[in-house]
Amino acid sequence: MSETYREAGVDIDAGQRAIRLMQTAVQSTYNAAVLAGIGAFGGLYDAGALQQMQAPVLVASTDGVGTKTMVAAQLNQWEGIGQDLVNHCVNDILVQGATPLFFLDYVASARLDPPQIAAVVSGMATACRAAGCVLLGGETAEMPGVYQPDTLDVVGTIIGVVEREQIIDGRLIATSDVLLGLPSTGLHTNGYSLARRVLATHDWNARQPPDGTTLGQRLLAVHRSYLTPVQQLLAAGVTIQGLAHITGGGLLDNLPRILPAGTAASIQRGSWPEPPIFGLIQQTGMIDDAEMFRVFNMGVGMVVVVPPADRALALATLPGDLYAIGSITAGTGNVVIQ
């Protein structure tokens, strides 16, 4: 076979090796609804189970992990990136009450490294299994000239479902409702361009107080999925008026996305634990509070809005994993952090 295409920068054989290496991990996410998966031109998913629902509504989202891939490349640790991607997408549809059905991925680089690609997809499979979500298919692209050498890009699309009457959209949020925060594991998948610049001169393998984890481990801490804790709250009978996934834009930009007209949010800083990585970034980069709360989640990965009457039940359902961080006030959609 001619080597011309390989000389141009595309190795078809490497792509096939990557598929073989990831195949077992991908198939480990399959359930009875999968009619065709890896190797098919299009994944086939039996939607017959939706007929048992009263008024099923499909919820879809697409996202990536940004320049967190640059940190993974520097440390040569890739499996967490796949988990980040899936969990981010799971959370994005969870805020509307959806349960994930299946996930599709796109992985691209200048040159395919089969073990690297397999590690990323294996991480996706790990997160999909935890969410009860099928990794139905995807694309692995080798694109020299488009991507820089030794870099990787990952994007995911998720499809979930929710009963129409159970959609969570913030319409019922009212003044005096309570803001509860589910803690993040760190930066999750946002703010890495700033974090990498600020921390460029630090030793990412040096252990950090108080727990002795390295700076690299803190930067690569997996984006947390909030599917289980939110389901636990609902199962306990907690009324959830709204959910906000705190991603790019932080609390200042994401919380207003669910606030109805005439309301605002008041948040008390210090009412939840902030992971040390944020203090290090702020001090090293001499960044003001406003920018920190606009770029990073600052330790709150998901905000749960509940009526005052459900505050105690919610906190008792997730002791040590849920914090009362503020309240809904009258206003024009602004967020005030005190």
C-alpha cells in the first residue's frame, strides 16, 4: 500500500489501532437499547422505552473541556479528560431535570496516538457507566495543520430525556428561596487558559498543603457529576425550583440564566469550602475577586434552588456535601457576592 497519505500526516492504521484499543471500554457502556454502536456509520438506539413515559422531552447538549487538555498533555495524564467531558455534559442536561440516554464524542489531533486516544475514550466510558449512559459512537480525526503537534481536542454531545411535567427551568423560583451549593472538585473544565498562565512557573509535581496532593493533580481533578446527589434530593422529596451548572462565567454569569424576571441572588462567600487551588491562582496572579468569580466556579459546581421549607430536608439528605450559600432576592437578575 502507498505511504503517501501517511507522509502527508494521516495514518489510517493508527486510527484503526485506536478503535481496537477503545472497543472494549466503549462496549462496556452498552445496554439492551443499543442496536448498533462502534463500527456502524450511525449508532442505533432503541427509543421504545420512551413510550412508557407520559410526555417525554429529549434534552441535548454539546460541550468540550477547553484548554484543560493542555494540562493533560504537559503531565501526560489523559483518562480524566474523558470523564471531564462526559460529566460536564451530564450536568448541562441535568439542570433541566434530564436523565442521560447516550453520548457521542469527537476526538481530534494533529497525529493520532492510539494509546492516548484509548485512554481518553476509556475515561468517557467510565463516566458513562457511572451515569447509566451509553457511549454510542463518535469520531476520531487526525488533522495535521489544523491542530498543533502534541495537542488534543475533545468534544461531546449528550442526549437525555425528561417528562415534560418534570422539567426544571427556574420558572417557579421566588424571592426568599434558598440557594444551596454542591461543591466542586476544583476548576472542573473552565478557566484553564488563565490558570496555566498564572501557574506556568510553578512546579506542577510539587506537593501542596494541606493534603499533599500535587499541583498537577489539583489542576486535573475530574469535573464532578452531580447526577447522583440531585437524584438523591429528588428521591427524598426535596422540591427543586432551579439548578445552575457553574461553568464558564462562574456564579456571576450562570446563576442569572435560571432567574425569572424580578429576582436576583445574594451569595455569602465563606459559606462553603473553597479548594486551595483558587487561592493560589488569585494570590499568584494578583486577580481581584470579581474576576475570580467570573472565570472560576470558586468551589461551587452546582447551585440548587429550593423553597425555604425544604432547606433542612435538603441539607439533611446530603450532609457535608451541600451548603446553604445564599438566597433569592428581588432584583433585575444580578448576583451579589458578599
